Amino acid sequence: MMTSTNYNNKNEVKFANNNRKIFGKNTKLLFQFINSNQFIKFMQILTSIDETLLPDDSLSGGGLHEIKNGGLLKIHTDFNKHPFKKLDRRLNVLIYLNKNWKQSYGGHLELWNKKMNKCVQKILPTFNTMVIFSTNDYTNHGHPNPLKCPKNTSRKSIATYYFSKGRPEEEILKIYKKNRTEFKNRAGRWERENPSKYQSEINRMKSPVFIEKPNGAGTVETYTICYKKGIPERGIVIGRIEGTNTRFLANTPNDADLFKKMMEEEQIGRKGTVCSTDGINTFTPI
């Protein structure tokens, strides 16, 4: 799991942390409660969702969020699938932690209509305010204007998401397969720029060094699972050799239990050993 991520681009300027291991005692208790059967039952009744709601213990995309002076989060729709489970994302729950927050600071959560031509609701992120809303391809939200809070103040929130197995078809766009955050502008057009605009800048970046025959301790930086006829066939890992700046590409052992764990639990940051035998690199998690 990540410990802290700093997002700094034209669409979002914020910090995020979803590593429950380093949360304080009371924060852990709060996440435990909002992922409990009692709270989920309440959510099920409140929202009238037919499919059974499921919590996300990995807090993918959720956890603790912080935005400082000048930060923003442009209007967007969220990813609609769990990143490594076959689940549909259905609900967002946001809890704001900002005492003595003033209107002049801004940072309102804005909810926009389907056509992206009208803001239908603004919510000031004041202390102990909870916002619950549906996650689908039409729930446009964010806070698009830079924060004007003092430099020693920040907009803090807790975020957690709920999933289900299946969802109504009318909640998703059918023109393309979407499982990413989709940023939009407020004039009713998708804010998607031609990636070739940035290609020259990307080409100038220093590429990580890959080692063809890795050997030693390593850490997972990203991973995926390959399927054959719907059955997991192998795992692929890109990782970093411990104590160096070199990366490796490797298969995982052919182990059904390992594949199951890779699908159900976050593997980024997981330690293990990598070796090269007969031209095949294998990463074995610890």
C-alpha cells in the first residue's frame, strides 16, 4: 500500500494516504465502523440500492485526503470498477474534518448536472459534515476552484467507497469502457487533451533502468494478472531491486492461492525475492 501520494497536475493538487497501518487509533476505529455490517446496512436502507453493498478494506482511492492553499480537484466522475476485484463502485462517503472553516476559504464540494452546464449543489467542507452520493458515470463532482485558506490551514477529509457485484446498466456510459477518473470542464465538454501534446516532455524524462537478469530482494511497484479462458494463468510484476534505482520485469509462481491474494489484496509495496533462471525472471512474494 502507498503511505502518502502527492498529486500535482492540472486536474488535482492534493495529498492522499490509504495505509491503515500508520493511522492513529481513533482513525482506525472510525474506518472499522464505516466498513462494519451495521453501517453498511444503514447505507443499504438509506440508498435503496438493490445489490448488496460491500466495503473496501484496501481503501483503493480512499483513506485520508488533504488539500492545501491553492489546491483543487476539478470536476470529474470516478473510476467505476474496483482496481483489482471484479466489483462495481456504487457509493462515495466523505467526512470533512475542518473546524472553523470559513466560506471565504472556498473548497466547496460541487455537484454538477449530467450535461455539465449547471452546479446543482455546493457543500462547505465543515467539521463533521458527511456527504453520501452515488458513484456512476454521471455523478460529476469536485472542487474546481483553488483553495484560499491560510497557508497553515488545509482541507482535510476521510473518503471510503462501497461496491457491489453488478449494477443497473443505465448508470454507465456504453460508448466506451471506462474505469478511470474522468475530468471534465464546466462548459459541457470532456476535458481530455491530446496526449501527443506531452509526448516530447515525456521523451525528455530520465527512464528507469531495467535489469534483464535480476537477482535479490525486490519490491512490487505495479502488477497485473493474465487470464486464459477466464482462469488466472500467471501474474506479472514490475518491481524495484532493493537498495537500487533499477527495475525488473518478472512472472510470479504459478500458484492459485497467490493469484487469489493478488486479486483481493493490494500488492504494491509488497516485498519478495526475484531471480533469473534459464532466461525466465520469477518474483516470489514473502
